[in-house]
Amino acid sequence: MRVARWNICTGLMVFVIGLGNGWTHGEPTPAHGGKMAESHGQVLELAIRKKTVDLYLTDHEGHPASADGATGKVVFLMHGKKLETALKPAGDNRLSGEALAEVSGFESAVITVERGGNSLSARISAHH
């Protein structure tokens, strides 16, 4: 009886600890008020202010990932039309670009980042 009780308690502790680990690795929190996506070990935050498009790069632990040597683009689907914006390094972990029109009410965005022959891509839905 004592062994059975110990096994049940141990099993419940493992279950609760497992739940805690799942919650700590949940959805990333935007640091700049943008929309979040993950791709190839990178966390991407897409922040938009009128025509200015900023993309912040971090690792899964929230540490900034350098944008040096990286280029990128974002293709927005807005009102049934595509709007493409090129991104260049803008210091620290940020890529930035100016869109040809104000970015508002986009349905989705496809992000592509290239650095050193490697590329990653992600899709963000406005309803995410």
C-alpha cells in the first residue's frame, strides 16, 4: 500500500512538473508591440509603424540575435494586393525598411531573411 501511494505521488509530481515546462515555452511575448513568428531556431517580431517595417531577431531564450550581414523582405497581403518591402540591418538585432504605402489592415505577411548563404522564412497572420 505504501509503495502504491508513493508511485501515485511521484507520478503526479512528474505530471505537474511537465505541465510547468510546457507553459514556460509557450507563445513568445512581443517586446516591440509587433506580431511574432518562429523559424529555424529564431524568434521574429514584425513591428509596423505606418510605412516603417521593423523585424527584430531573437533566439528562443529571448536574447538578441545580430542582424549584421542579414537582408530580408516582407511581402504583405493587403486588401487582395501584395506589398513587398526590402529590409536591411538597422543596428543590433533589427532589420528595417520603408514600404511604398502605409501598412495597415494586412491579412498576412511572409518574411524571408538571408544571412551567410542561409535563409529562413515565416508567415504571420494578422489574426494570430
